[in-house]
Amino acid sequence: METKTIYIAGLGLIGGSLALGIKRDHPDYEVLGYNRSDKSRNIALERGLVDEATANFAEFAPRADVIILAVPIKQTIAFIRSLTDMPLKDNVIITDAGSTKAEIVAAAETYLDPSQVQFVGSHPMAGSHKSGAIAADVNLFENAYYIFTPTSLTRETTIPQMKEILTGLHARFVQIDAAEHDRVTGQVSHFPHILAASLMEQAGAYAKDHELTNRFAAGGFRDMTRIAESEPGMWTSILLSNKQA
């Protein structure tokens, strides 16, 4: 089977877990990584998530057959714009891992050239309150939905190629329109996060006048607020990119 070079931008929980899953079924693939933080790059190299790592996004892009943007949504869009000025391989596949899709798909269709690159939106629907390369887990996407949102830059072979690359994730692949994705995830993923974070804020304020609040909070409260511990910067980006839904 043909070997490939996979470039993952963002070596946090999602990017790192994608790297492990790809390597599980394709140990012959070269996996390159970008991360701004020295700590995550070093952890990724030590754990063998990637073969090489860089702090300069442009450095590895020309070597890649597939570029996966596993960074916050606004940075994903900025990277899509920057890719237009890089000497990429012909027919490189570009995809992302963002939790909302409409803005990212619109950016790809605006800035990328369909005669030179392929683009398909992606959303691996799994996560954790943990973060960083240290939290990467080869089984994170086991039986989880991995959603593809096609674009005008998605060719007939794009999604089948991505499915083959990602077989080691053991995920369930589905395909959906970007706008419908954002409506559905807004209801079942984004809105619950707002509720969990709001309940934490409210309980924190309530505990100032009712000191037994913290002592009495038990399993039910934990179950309703667990996702409020997720990384706030990432969730701010998600919510602001899906305001209408």
C-alpha cells in the first residue's frame, strides 16, 4: 500500500489521538506535527505521536499528502487562508477537526483552489475534560461518530481516502451537510455545555451565601456539570461560531 505523509496541526487531545489512531493501522505512514507550545511538541515526540514536530506551521505543509487542522476554529480559518500561499503538493487533502462546520467550509470554499487541493470538513465527535498531548488516547474515537461535511472542493475519492487513512480510529463515519451539522450539534453538544457552565457559575455564586452547597453537591451535580471543566478558550470559539443555532 502507498505510504503517505500526514501533517497534523495541533497536538492536543484531538490531534494527538488522531495521530495515534492513524499510526495504529498505518505504521508506515510518516506523521508530522505542528504545535505552538514546546511542552506539547516534546510530549508528542516522546510518546511517539509524531515522527517530527515544528513550531512553524508553514515548515511541513509542502511535504504533506494530507493536512489535518486540529486547532481552534478561528485558527483553523487563519491556517486555511495561509495555505493558499504555500507550495503544497498537487491534490493534497486538507481537512479539519472543528466542532462547528459552516464557517470553516465557507473559508475553504472562499480561499482554496479546487483545481489544486481537496477539502472536506470533519468533526470527530469525541472528547474529554483533559487536554494537551499528554491526554492523547488511541481509543478516544472508538465507536464515536466521525462526521464528514462535503464541500465544493470534495472530490468523489476524497472521503473514501480519508476513511482509509482513519481506519485505526475505529470510529463510525457519517456524512452530513455543514449547516445541518451545526444545527444538530448546537442542540445536543453546544447547548448542554452552556447549561453546564451556567450551573457551575450559579452554584459558585450561591455557595457564597449558602455554605453547605459545596458539601451537598454529589453525583447528580457532577454528572450535570462535568463538561464545564473543558478548556474555555476552545469552547468560546465553538459557541461564537455557532451563535444562531
